[in-house]
Amino acid sequence: MIRLTGATVLTPDVEHPQGVLCMDGKRIVYAGPAAGAPPAAPDDEVVDLPGRAVIPGFVNPHTHLAMQLMRGIADDVALQPWLQEHIWPVEERMGEEGGALEQHVLAGSRLALLEAVAAGVTAVNDMYMAMDRVAEAIGEAGIRGVITRGIVGHTDPERRKLRLGRELYERWQGAYGGRIQVALGPHAPYTCSMDYLGEVAQAAHDLGARIHIHLAETHQETADLAAQGLTPAHVLLDSGLSRQHVIAAHYVAPAESDFALLEHMHVGIAHCPISNLKLGCGFAPVARLREHGIPVGIGSDGAASANVLDPFLGMKAAAWMAKGNSQDPTQLPARTVLRMATYEGALALDLNDVGLLAPGYQADVVVVDLRATHLQPVFDVFSALVYTATARDVERVYASGKLIYQEGRHLAVDREAILAEARGAAERVTQQALRS
Amino acid sequence: MIRLTGATVLTPDVEHPQGVLCMDGKRIVYAGPAAGAPPAAPDDEVVDLPGRAVIPGFVNPHTHLAMQLMRGIADDVALQPWLQEHIWPVEERMGEEGGALEQHVLAGSRLALLEAVAAGVTAVNDMYMAMDRVAEAIGEAGIRGVITRGIVGHTDPERRKLRLGRELYERWQGAYGGRIQVALGPHAPYTCSMDYLGEVAQAAHDLGARIHIHLAETHQETADLAAQGLTPAHVLLDSGLSRQHVIAAHYVAPAESDFALLEHMHVGIAHCPISNLKLGCGFAPVARLREHGIPVGIGSDGAASANVLDPFLGMKAAAWMAKGNSQDPTQLPARTVLRMATYEGALALDLNDVGLLAPGYQADVVVVDLRATHLQPVFDVFSALVYTATARDVERVYASGKLIYQEGRHLAVDREAILAEARGAAERVTQQALRS
């Protein structure tokens, strides 16, 4: 048994100063005040952590890991030229599935997971191509992931991409001791017809798979749906997608009638504040969604748009944006934001034993050092974690009970090899020279 | 002469890969491509910095350093209860000028400067009380600062605070070899009558002092002025304040007629994006101000409201907020944001040899390590600095040509002593127990 002592343990809304967290194998067996902890056994590994906070691993409910290779190639441009002039040409050069694409996706995903794990992320929800390699990268990093092959229906007359999605499920669902889950990924309502979405829905139902979709990503999208007599939530309902658990990314452009329907369908929302702000797409109605009991996680989107996979920046952006946009500083208080970045992200992904420090939950546990100079004084641990702490304050990351990161060192993977591989891949696919 | 080689040198909009920066005494003597650098002399101190960026020190044009002691005591509350129930009671307990207040302000300011310097800040504009101690803290930290005694006119019938402001000027203007500049600080239009502002204007004119004022901090303030037939800019003009250089903090609630007037009066704006977002006060019209040629720096405000003094977070917040609010991702591109955080901040403070890497400018120089894993790949140095880098990537800070921070170590001050002193002061004035 691993026993973390001396730290403030958060479970999740209650803080236990000088608390105790015990992990046995892959599971948490205790989290709370020292007084209630199980008796220590002689062969326990005891780690004393005064001045630290022990929190659940962060859940990133929407990302495109492999796009790490394109970080910073095209900032400060509008969405359409960003896609057409910058991102798509690079994706062309990444190659084909079964060919060079596999190697590039592996290199980019591994690089992305270095950043994510060091920032305390222990679960991701990824949509891209060549997803076998993403599964591999997640598996070897030691964390968990929901993976999905993005499906643009408009360019899939022969249903090849849908077949790739099914096959991915068959190969990887439950792999790495259950750490990999596979969803089907119709890209968005504006790239898949209702008929196509219906076919995906049927396939997902047959497999028992989750759905991961971009939904209401722009105001234009919601307006276009309205012109067809639809709302974003009705796309899910009418196509049959909502028979499965749906993870909807972005949702910045709601239809008024959607809230009750999203609640009823138990949809999970992946709020991506940095990406939405930086691309100027709008503000997700986070407070209203949460009033309906809809779980709202904090996602990064890909590094090509958001630049970072850092949940500490995501939490700050979510809190600042909600308060600033509503002109109500009481919106999304620190406790709520931390809960969104962990537990609600897990609920949004339908991972029902993840995101809490509680007995029986997966031992995905992060230790944050609150003793750094730039955090002082710390009067409120939630405030320090959300408004002041940074990814560099993460000291230890346990995933499924295994220590995978400690004080700057990646213990499950070879950082230097990953960096070297990624640098070559990034220069090749972008045809640009690195600057550092 | 100190010679930095091998890094990307930014001067300021042009990048020189493998560039050279030379400092001699307190001044920069060269910044640019290696080919044009002055010949190396045998006693030069050469520092080779491949993979780093060399940038001007950050300028924080609006802060309240001593409020660092109150970080995190009251987040997520509305402005009025925040002030009345949380901040003012603590300020009461901080004591009187000439008494305990002096010690508390010194402790808080020193603590704040640990955070600021480690993040690459080499100039601040501070408004608070017991300002002799702030001058002392800035002086010993080795950086530069404009300091001002905040003056609430409504509680100053005998002009005691105005006298303190004048005396501060007489004692400190030009101290520490010119590193300290003293402004007069009428707090805000809503706390000073026009007559009182007129008296401050006359005093500032007599001294030749700058003015530092909160202006258009809320929409309510601008509405209240409109009811009196005034606009924020007209307060400056009609009171006579604008005869001096004015630094106006916040400016989130413009009057349409103000832009041309602010331009004409050469007012500098201290934009405080994190504070404005977190308190839900509104969005400063940064793009429009800059279209008028008005310099807009990026300020932190105090840690009691904004939690951090970190210019890397300030730059992200400024960029995200401008794009998100305008729904225009081309607003405030990375180069502009870096320029605001350095050069425009200096212009806003009327520090005319600060904020650029150029011959004759003050040698306030920051080295940022772009080799960290979380930054890779780096294709664009400006993008990496603004959207991805963090304060922890700051490797070296030179102020007036002197190395004051290197790889986590503060070279000008005793960090442990400052932390110990600040912890005691923070607990005493807040009457709360520290959590780490």
C-alpha cells in the first residue's frame, strides 16, 4: 500500500489538512483525515508531503494530441484561413493511415503526453487519425484515455472512416487493463449529414460505444442548424446518437431549448475555454449548463489552436472568462473550477470511477507543491490551486496507483527519445525550421 | 561588458536568431545580429545561451505590491463585499503610517517582488501607503519603480495625504541612481472631487511629477461621471491633471469621445486583464486605444484581486480576452502583446529609456529558456513567449545591467528571510492561519 501523509487532501470539496491518502494496487482505499485512516502496515510505502495538496488527476475531455507537432505555426489568424492555409496542408503532409501518418501521430501524441502528464493530467479524450498509435502512446504513458477516430461524413461515401472507427473499437476497447476506452467520433453536425449520423448512432449502439462530437462550436453552426429547424441538442436526439453516452465538445452557441434536453440525455460537455477565446468563437454557457446538472469538464483542444494542454491554465481561463463575460465575480468559484477540471471531466467522459479521491476510485492522484515562493501566502488551498499554481508546481503524478512523474522526471517513458523523435517529425510535417 | 550570445534576441519586433546583446554598466550598448556586434574584449563576460530568448524586462504599470499579504483571502466575491468585508478590515489591522504599517508594507512588498522578479519584471508602478518602505523594497531588489502614495480625497479634509505624497516625492524622486520615480496618486474620480483633483494637479505641476490614477474602473463610474456631464478623459483635462504625464489604470468603461482626447493628452493606460476579468468589471478597449497610438501596458493590479503578478499570465489573459470579446482572433497578435508587456508599459509610465533592447536603453534584460519540454516544438519565438511560456521559464534577470536572478536563485535579496517575515506579517494582518 502507498500512503501519502502530511498533505492537504481534497475529497473533493472538503479539505483535510494533514490528511492521508492510501492506494492499494490501482485503487484508492482511503482519503480523508489522518484519524480515520487504516492502520499502517510494515511494508507500506509512506511518503510524507507537508506543504503539498493531494488532488485527483486532471481529466482533459477534448483534445487532439498529435496536433502538438503544429504548436505555434499559425496563431492570430481567423478560423477558416487557419484551417485551409495552415492546418490542412500540414495534415496532408503527415501521410496516410498505414503509412507515414502512423509515425507522425505517434511522435506528436507522445510529445503531447509529456506536457500533459507533467501538468497532472491522467485522463484524456482524443479525436484524430491513426488512433492505434494514440492508444499506444496513452498506454505506455500509463494514463487512461477515451480515443476516437474522427469521422467527416461528407468525405466518406464508402463508409471507410466509420469502418475504421468500428475496427478501432474492436482492437482497443478495454486495452491496457481497461485504461483505453473507444468512442465513435462523428466530427460535427456541419461535416456529417443527419443520415450519416444515424448510421454512426446505430454502429455505436451495436458496439455499446460512447460518442465524441464537436457541437455548437460556432454561432454560425447553430444558426445553420436553426435554418434546418434543428438545434444542437436535437441533432443528438433526432439522429439517435443520444442513445449512447455523448461527449459534446465546445458548445459555445446554445439554443435556448437545449438545456433541458442536454440534461435529459445526460450529455457531457467538454468546455475548451482557451481555444474558444483564442479563436474568438464565443463563450460556453457554463453556469447555465451546470445549473441543469450537466457535467462540464475543462478541455484543452489541440495545441495547434490552444498552444497548451495545461489544466492550470485551463482552470484560470475558465474562471476568468465566466466571471468576465457575466460581469459576475461569484460565478465559477475556485472549488467549482477544480471540480470541473477533475470530477466533472470524468463524468462528462462517463468514466465513473475516476476524478475523485474516494475509496474504490482509480488511484489517479496528483501531488502539488504549495511551498513555492510564487504561491505565498497560501490561506486557501482551492484558491492557490486554481488562481495561482502552475503546472510546474506538480511534484508527483500517480496513474492507476503507479508513480509516473516525479519532480521533473518522467518515469514511464523516455523523454529524450520522445523529444528527438518529435522534433524531427515536427520539422518534416510543417516544413519549418525549429527555433529552439 | 556583459555579452549574451547564441540566443534569439528580440529588438523588439524583429528577431535575431543567434543574436548578440551587450551591456556595459547600466546600459545596453548593442542588440542585434552577431555580425554587427562590437568586437569582443578579453575581459568581457560572455554568456552563451543557445535555445533561449533574450527580451526586455517586463514592465508592470499598475500594482499594489503590499497586498501580496492578502493573496487568496477573498476570491469569488463581488467588488463591494470584497472591499468592505475583506480588504478594508485587513488594512485597518495593518496599522498606521509611522507605526506597524511600515513593517507590514515592507514585508508584503518584498514578498511581491520575489514573485515579480522571478517572472522577469524589472519595473513596477505601485500605489499604496507607507511608500517609503515600497521604495526601499524596490531599491534593494535592484529593479526600478514609479511609486505613489494613494490619495483618497474624500477622507482628506486637511490635505494630509496630499502632503505625504509631496514629501514622498521630495525624499525619493531619483533615488537609487534614478531607479525610483515618484508620482502623485489621486486614487480615482469617485474618491476625489474635481476641486481636490485640481489641487493635486497643481502640486504635481509644481513638483514636475507624474500622475497615477484609477480611471473608468467600472461602468458605474463612467455612468456617474456622465450624469455630471463628464467623461473619464475630461476629468483629467478639466482638473488640470493632464498637464502632467498621466498613467490611468483599468479604463474598462470608455466614453466614445475619450479616445482622441486621451491620445492628445499622451495618457498611458495600464490594462489589468486578470483583475478586470476576475472582478467582472468589463473589458478595456485595448485595440481601439492602440489604434489611437495610446500606449497600453499590461498590469497585474494587486495579488488580493488578481492573485498573480506574473506577466506571462497577464499576456495570455490580455490576448485571450481581446480575441474572445471581439470574436476576432487577429486582435492583439503575439508580437503586439509582448510589446505591450514591455515597451508600451514603459511608455505608459513615461520611462523613455526602458522596455526595448536597443543601444542607450537601460540594461533591464530577461533570458527565457525555450528548451523546456512543455514548449516544444518552438517554430515562432513570439508565440512561444506569449502563448506557451510561463514565469518558470525565466532563467536570468538583469536589472540596470546587474544579474539579480538566475535559475531560481535571487541574488540581490535574502529569499528565506523575506518569506519568513512575510508569513508572520500575513497571518498577523489577516488573522488567518496559513495552509502551507
